[in-house]
Amino acid sequence: MELVILISATDRKGLIYNISSVLYELGLNIERNDEYVDRENLRFFMRTHACGEVDNNVLYKRLIDILPTDSMLKIQPLSKKNIIILCTKENHCIGDLLLRHDSGELNANIKAIISNHNILSPLADKFGIPFFHIPSNNLSRESHEAKILEVIKFNIDYLVLAKYMRILTSNFTNHFYNKIINIHHSFLPAFIGANPYKQAYERGVKIIGATAHFVNENLDEGPIITQDIIHINHSYSWRDMQRAGRDIEKVVLSRALNFALEDRIFVYKNKTIVF
């Protein structure tokens, strides 16, 4: 059995030794270990990939007994996670995820695709993924989200916003705290909101980027998972920027999703630690 053990705790001497000793005593072999200390907040973070047969309840109790009282401890098997993708009209990000899923590169089960438009239904059909069209016309955001929640009856680990061009209410995001991953077509915190490429063009930027982040109640202000950039010059119109940005958007989204699927992300305050 392969396990991922995630620990966040107040830092103190001997933590790694004590944790490793428990794993050794219970017959677990450490395949990989990553740790980090946030010295400003005196916070310790550790991700351990371990193998062996063990009772998870016994392991949890042994570890929690030697950790500081404010610790966060998660123990979970290394297995495929269930995701649902939300989209609108653009196909580059969702198409990339579907191709990766089809080729086995994406360690996830795509349970469904949900969209407020029907345009991408044929794409979902090509990959055999259930597609739910939930129109938003003449509906309040709350009413539309209620219909989406009726569809999300699967046991899911993450919602992925693959160019889902609607602002979610706090009522919806609170259902999936740090479980909604969005791709924003800008290098946050710059150019928040609609049409960031036009904003970037008007500002005369020399780089453009994309940001994958968790979604919370504040627009485009959730914890950032990963970012990347490409260089441009004065000859680019904002539409040229938009076209160039699509490639980086899909790469950044798939990278962030893989970090999440492999349990490599810790969220602390409004920041992430990614191993």
C-alpha cells in the first residue's frame, strides 16, 4: 500500500526524527520525503510518500501523539482522485485536460463536465465524458449554482474551472473550500477581472502570464498554486497576446491540477507551499 502523509505543525526540534521513527516502528518505508519550515510563522510542513501495510487509524494515533497540539495531519492512499470540470465556450484548456486524461497522463477520474453553454458538448462526447448543460439565462447566480449543485452528487475531490467565465458566489465556494482550481489568464495580482489581455496591452507590458489558483469568496484572490510567463514585444496586439496566452494557460492549469492530484499542496493563510 502506498500512502501520502501530510503534516503541518508549529515547528520544533526533533519533528522529522520523531515522525520517521513512528513510520519505521510501524514497518513503513519512506519512498520520498519533502519538508519546509516557514521561519516567519514558525510553521513546519512535511509531505511523505511511504509504502507498507499499516492500520491507518493506528498510524494516525501514533503520529498525532508526537505532534504539537495545533497540527494538521492527513493520511491518504496514493490513488486517482475524482474531478468535475466546469467550462463555458473556450476549448483549449478543457481539450488539453481531456487529451491528458485519455493518454493516462492525468491521474484523475473526470466524472463530468458542466457548462452554461452547449458548445463543448461534442468535445465531451468524443472522450465519453458525461456533459451537463445548465443554461444561466434569466437566472440569478444563486439559482444557477443551485442547479449545478444538484448535478454534483459525485464524491469529488476537486472542481476545475477550465475557462469557466462566471463569478461564483461565496455560498458556492464555501461548499468546496480549497477544492476549486481556476486558471486566470493573467499574472496575478495584476490585471484582475475581465479581459486582462486588453488591460496588459494598454499598460504596455513585456511579459504575459497565467495563474492557477484556488477559488475563494474574493475574485481572483485565492491562494496561488503556480504561475508562468512568456515574453512579448511592442508588435503584439491584445488579440495576439490572447492567442499566445492560450498555450501557457493550459500548461499552467494542468501543472496545478497535477500538484493537487498528487497531494503536493499545503494552504496556509492565503499562500501555498507546493512540494
